[in-house]
Amino acid sequence: MMISAKSRYALRVMVDLAQHNSGEFIPVKEIATRQGISLKYLESIMTILTKGKMLESASGKGGGYRLIKQPSEYKVIEILQLIEGNLAPVACLCEGGKKCESTAECTTLPFWQGLENVINDYLEKHTLEDMISQKTHSCES
């Protein structure tokens, strides 16, 4: 499973907003500068996060974006699912995904289901607050 750049950037943006969570709206240009993300690409991510009820936006002077909830209330899995859709490691586990003809006899399906459970459990346990407090190192580009 490969998490897309859009999802990685969305998570970075959410962590950035959590780190600067004063209740004030933060201009998108500030976020783009801090995160090294192009303004146009970041705006497309912010639209998804806002429509997904992760962020609140305001336009005009003093406008920008801010978190709707406290950082501890945002689970990483919710952010990634909003951007990616399904996080299943193989297509046959996706809701509405392509099923192979041998699903009923598939000897590897339990392995993939187990992997999916481990991934989902891990992502479910981590919040934006955890990411801030852990100062997680990343290899993002």
C-alpha cells in the first residue's frame, strides 16, 4: 500500500494547523510557506478537508483555515480515508472493489485481511495530538 502525496500533504497540513491552533484562522499562504507546498496544490487539499468537515474556512481579511475540533479528536485514519478513500492493501478488500474468481478458496485472503486490520488499528490509535507530541520524524518529500 502506498499513501499518495496528497494524503501525506493533507496530514502535514492538519498537523501544522494543530501546532498553530490558537482559534484564529491561518492564511493558506502561511501554511504553504511553512510546509513547502505549492499554493495551488494546497488549495485543492484544503477544499477536500473543508468539504470533509475537518476544517473551517473564512475568506477576506483575517480569513484562512482552522481546525473544527481539538487535535486530540482527529484520528489519522479519518484524514487519510477522506483523501484516499479506502486504505485496503489489495483491491479485493475494497468496498465495491474487484473480486477475483477464487475469493472463496483464496488462501492469501486471510493474510491481506490481517494486514488491513493491523494498518487500520494503527491509524485508528493515532491522533493529530499524538503526532505533535511525538515529533514524528518523516521522510516526506
